[in-house]
Amino acid sequence: MFASPRWRWFAAGVFTISSTLNYMDRTLINVLAPVILTELHLSQTGFGYLISVFSLVYAVSSPVTGWFLDRVGLNRGISAAVAWWSAAGIGTSLVTSVPGLAVCRGALGLGESAGVPGFGKLNALYLEPDERAIGAAVNQIGLSVGAALCAPLFVPVAARYSWRVPFAITGALGFVWIPLWLWTSRMISPRQKGEPDGERRGSLALLKDRNLILLVIANVLWMGGYSLWTNWTTLYLVHVHNLTVQESARYVWIPPLVSNAGGFFGGWLSLRWIRRAYDPVVARTRAVWVSAAGSLVVLLLPFASGPGWATVFISASFFFALAGSVNIYALPIDLFGAGNAALAVSALTCAFGLLQTVISPVIGYLGDHRLYNEVVWLATVPLAMSAIVLQILSKQRQTAA
């Protein structure tokens, strides 16, 4: 087996492909939303409730799938999850009604709730502690590339054939990835074999930990902007700047691609401070503060003169959202170790799912009433509040030390 740092990063890269497929399956419905809404006679508010179905199942399932990954191991757990969400993606291509679509999106949420905790588990097992935010940024490449590729790859396919065909294609690709990962994991050994002494592997009691609760609150406050631009960029450009779906495809791939640079920027910030002997929690909190300040640029979005400038401001918002997010998602591993990595990270994905469940119908309502510009406050004010919560966590940790 290969065991050098270079090969461990290669393993992380292969695992990241699952994140790409995860977000392709998830984002397709957003990119193709105008066509799907027309065929199924669904309003934007109804679309918001559809996102809520996915998000609620995603949220409720996250602690269970995180616990499952810690208990059965990364390989078996993620293989089962990818098979499940790929089948749900293929099922989406077969639906003929809104209830059927809601069932498939709920099933997708169940399987995909294992994606981010799974990478958190891999991050803990394969990477060094000071590399974890960079590792989260690598995973974000998969998520963002998956979102970015949807429009240029699948809008033409949907236009030529049907909106159903892209869902069948991306679902089938998940079944190709499973044997690829199992082969990779056999060839490349993790940095850490087994669990460190003293760790309680996959203990649900962790969910009551005060530090984890603070992280959950911080994540709820942080991820509103991320949810906004992940789900609503196409509809924003179509309804605010009067583009067609085909015209919006020229722009919607740009923000998620730019966000990758934001993930590495945030990871670089915390890596730099950790290597200067800062405590990891302090270093990541400082990186989140920088990201919160940078996110204020999105307040210029209502003044954008066209879709080009709108895309610039959305991209900048997405950049800083990811710069902070990679540090927030690295913190559970810093605090709770490899043995509880999936469960601890799953608490954050649960919080994100609940947030998205609540705000998606609200955003849909604002969109139906042409109040999109008011939504930008979701991507700014809560971020500073998130940084304050992390500051409390950091101070608490320093006091305990």
C-alpha cells in the first residue's frame, strides 16, 4: 500500500469525485428549475417547499448517517450512501408529478446527508491537523465543480432531449465511482489507522457537548448565503435580469467555480496562523472574521447594472462564504478527533439542512413578489453573528486551557 503524503492527497482527490456527483445530483434541479416548474405547474414558493423537503430529510438524517459512518467505517458507509443517492437521482428522471418529485428529493437528501460527514471522516484519517481546512477546501472543489458543471453540461442535453435525461446520467455515474473508491482505499493507507486511545467512537452523547452546540449555532448563522447562491442563482438571474434558462447558463457556472478559490483562501489563512503556533480554534476563528468582513461586498448586488455585474457580486459573496465555511467544518475534527469526525461534522450538516428547510420557502416567497434584492441581507448580517459565536468558543477554549 502507498502511504506517503502525496498519495494520501491523491486518495482525497478520488473521494472528492463523490462530492462532485453529490452536488451534480443536488444542483440539477436548481439549474433546470424554470423548465421543471413550467412542466409541473409549480410556483417559486412551491419550489422553495420542494427544497425544504430535501433539506428537512437531509437534516434529520445527518446525525444518523454520521453515526453510521463512524460505526461501520468509511468505506462501507460511503458506498451504501452513494448507491442510495444515485438511485434517487435516477428515480427523479422517472417522476411525473410534484409528489413523486418530492419523494425522490427526500430520498436524495437521505443519501447525500452522508457526503460531507464522509469527507470529514476521510479528512481526519488521511490528512494532518494543520491541513484540515485545506482538505475541506479540496472537498469544496468537488461540491463547487459539481454545481458549476451542471449548467454547461446538462442545459444543452435537457434542451435537446428532456430535463429528465441529465438526472439519469448523473445517477448512473455514482455507481461507477463506488468501485473506483474501494480500489483506491485498498491501495493507499490512511495516516491514522484505527482510533486514538481514549476516544469514544461514534458516541451519540457527543451531540450534547457545549462546544459542538456552539459550532452548530455558528454554522446555522453562516450558511444562509451559501444556501442562497447554491439554490437560487438561476432563478435570480431569470427573474431579476430577465434572462432565459439558456442565457443564464452563461453565468451560473461562475460563482461556484470562484468559490473554490475562496475555500483555498480560507484554508490558507488558518494554515498560516496554525503554523505560526496559534491554536487551531483561534486560527480558524480569525479566518472566519476575515471572511465575514469580505462578504459585505454583496450589499452592492442591488445596484448591479446587468447580469455580468450581478454575477461578479454573487461570486464574491460565494468566495467569502466558502472561505469561512471550510474553517467551520474543520473545527469539529480539531475538537473531537477522528473517532467522532463523521458524527461531529454531521451535526453541522444537520444544522445546515434545518436552516435551508426554513429559509427556502421564505426566499421563494420573496422571489414571487419580486423582492430578491432584500435577500442579500441573508448573506451578510448573520455572518458577523457567526464569527461572534466562534469567538465565544475560542475564548472558552483558551480559558479552559
